[in-house]
Amino acid sequence: MMPVVAIVGRPNVGKSTLFNRILGQRKAIVEDFPGVTRDRNYAEVTRYEKPFTLIDTGGFEPVTEERMLVQMREQSQLAIEEADIILFVADGKEGLTPSDVEVAQMLRRVDKPILYVVNKVDGDAQEVGATEFYALGVETIHTISAEHGRGVPDLIDDILALL
Ligand code: GDP
Ligand code: MG
């Protein structure tokens, strides 16, 4: 069985953008408002002759914070069941939110490798702001810009190292 890498995180953090970036082509729909990925997107990716399945999780646009958390729980559940490696993505522009903390807490119970990714760190100037995500109690944060590709090659290397 091919290893499965699942991208989870609250709406609008850039999961689909990262999915497309890792894929190297546009497949998932990226939109300026949350919740556009109606279904899960699956893709087969091969880097350095190591194949894996990448899953982009989405869902309907949650109308309330509560609905969003339900969705996040479902995503986390999917990740727990199907994934071998989890990419937890947060939004460095928005900063750390209570929902990020809640999702991170859910994932902490998962006995699988989790890579913590702070997206939308488009330049050096945004690096400092991303340090607040260490409050999640994690050792390593990967700062990236899915949109511009910054930090993504290193992230892919770290994924491959876990395969
Ligand atoms: P998803 O809901 O988590 O799948 O998020 P999307 O991939 O649909 O992206 C949501 C919004 O964030 C879109 O407007 C993207 O263009 C924007 N976005 C995604 N990645 C980046 C990034 O690295 N930097 C910036 N500045 N914006 C980004
Ligand atoms: Mg999406």
C-alpha cells in the first residue's frame, strides 16, 4: 500500500494551495473564501522515486465556529484512519487561533508523524510572527508560502524522510 499524506487544518489556511504546490499542478480549487473544497482531493505524487498519496481535506463552508469545529473533527478523524503522515496547516497571516489549538489537541492523540506547517509566510519579515505557533507545544514548525513555493522543497524533503 502506498503511504498516505493528509493535509488538515481550518478553512482558508491554504491547504488546497499547498496540495497543488506539492502536486506541481493545479487540481484542487483554491478560493478566496473558506470551504471551497467540497470533496476530498486525492492525488498520487512521486518525488525522488518515492510514491505517496496526498489527500486535501475540505468540506462545506462552515457557517458557524461550531460547524467548523465539527468539520475539523471529521478531518482529523479521516487523518487518523487513513493517513500515515499528517500535515497540520495553520495561517501565519491570521496567527494562532483557538481552532488551531483545538485541532492540534485532537491530533496530539494520534500516534502518527505530524508535520506542523505555518503557511502564508511569504517572506523573511513574516518569520518572526510564526514563532507564536510554538505555543502549540511542538518542537518544529515548518514556515512556508504555498502560494510562492517558499519553504516547500524543504517540507517535501521532510515528508519523504518519513516515508
Ligand atoms: P483552504 O481552504 O485551506 O484549502 O485554502 P485555499 O488553498 O483555498 O487558500 C485560501 C486563500 O489563501 C486563497 O485566497 C489563497 O490564495 C490564499 N493563500 C494560500 N496560500 C497562500 C500563501 O502562501 N500566501 C498568501 N499570502 N496567501 C495564500
Ligand atoms: Mg481547500
